[in-house]
Amino acid sequence: MQSSNKLPTDVLLTIPPDLPVPIDDGACAHIEGLPLPSFVLPSADGNLVNLSRVGGWLVIFCYPMTGRPGRSIPDGWAQIPGAAGCTPQACSFRDHYATLQSLNVKVFGLSTQTTDDQLEAAARLHLPFTLLSDVDLQFSQSLNLPILHINDLHLTKRVTLIAKDGIIEKCIYPVFPSDKNVEVVIRWLSAHGT
């Protein structure tokens, strides 16, 4: 059941206080060293992207879903460990995008939302990187990423992958707080000689 409360824009940009901290349940212990799956994913900008064919370093931050002003979110969203905070995470990658570019890193956001929802978020938040839609869960299921099931939604949990030439070198899970994820990514990349 979805809440009848519509989200105001300012709520989407902040991390709610007292969020439950997600625990490392081992759901991503198998990820590092795997090749990126070879699937063509639609992007919010109308292109098709196969992440396994993107050379060099790339960061893929997987997130459940960005909220949308005027649209309801599932009841109890903020009480689900690791669910809330997608918009602040995307904005933090936006705000540190120049640093990531200086490290020669390509950035992608990935969720199971439709490209229409992602296009709205990318435009509203002025995101300089590409959002990819895994609406059929092909990418997520092929890597056996953890999935959040709520009501009739099947959403990829918040996981950040750092890959080089198609191989996953680092998996960050759980990601908390979401708006500090980019700082962890930058520290790791800086230490590993991008």
C-alpha cells in the first residue's frame, strides 16, 4: 500500500533523521572479481548502454528508487534499513562529479525504475551522469544483487560497484549513509591508482 502523503521537494533532498542502519548480511560477499554482465540497459538520455563494454574505471551506484515530488512512496519507506536516501546519494555524486572525472572514472546510477522516472530525476537534479534502468532486473539478478521487495515493487538494494575494464574490483555494501558513499568511492579510487 502506498502512502497518501505526497512528498515535497525539500524532503527528497535530505537524509531523514534516525534512519535505521542496514547491516552487512553477506549478500554481496561474492561480487568482487566477477565480470560485469553483458546486458544492454536503457538510459534516461535515450541511449542503450552495455556496462561490460565500457572500458577503464567505472562506478555504478545501484539504488532502490528516487522519490518524485507529488508522488507517494511506499508506507514505512524510511523505516526500511537502506531504503531512504536515494536522491541525496545521486546529488552527492553530482556534487563530486568533477573529482571523479579527474580520476578518469565514468559514473552510472542504476535502479529498477522506468526511464521516464529516471529522466525526471536527472532533469530535476541536474545530474551530469547517466541513469540506467534495470526495470526487468536482468543486471541485478545476473550478479545476484540483493533485492528489496515491498508491496508490488522489486528494487535493487543500495550497492556500489567499482569496476575496471569490465571486472568488478570493489563492492560497497551496505551503503550508509547514502550521501557519504561518494566519499568512500573517491578514497578507494585514489588509493588504487586510477
